[in-house]
Amino acid sequence: MYFTTDCSATALNSYEVELRVSIYPNPSNDIINIGLENPDNAIIEIYNVSGRLVFSKALYSKVEKIDVSDLPVGIYIVKVIHDSTVNVGKVVVRYYLLVDKLEKCN
């Protein structure tokens, strides 16, 4: 999944900001990877559908591994903040029907 942001200030002073962010695998049952071309000063925030912040972390590498295995099954909003640019995407957390994960599905 890639998402970009197009910001326009005014007709005289317009600019385009493109921030390539990748989230994979999606859906995931344990680890998601957040890929960012330039992670300097970037922060990732993950919210549940109720709007509650469930995860927050500064990004230090171009690909950051995030463990989502403790999150309940559902859809989550991923916000990547980089300088003055904010990108929003979604990730689905699900569990395969494995014996050790079966409890979480019920």
C-alpha cells in the first residue's frame, strides 16, 4: 500500500509534497513493516477504529517492523507524521486459525 499527500498553499505559492509510505503485509497477523524513504523526524501512530491511540513510535530506519500480534482483530488507522506532512492509511489485523491463536479469534 502506498499513499501520498498533495498539499497546496495558495495559487501563487503552491507546492506538492510526496511522501512514499508502504505498509505490508496487509492484512497481517503478527508483524507489519512500515517503509519510508526518509525516516528522519518521522513518527508512526496506530489508532483503533474508536480513535484510541494503541501504538506510537519514532521511525529510525527505512523499514520499521511493528509487532501487532497483541492487538485485537480489526481495522486500524496508521498515521505517519514526517515534518509537516501527515499520511494516513489502514491496516487489517487478523489471525490465522492456528492452535495458539485460536483463542484470539473467539
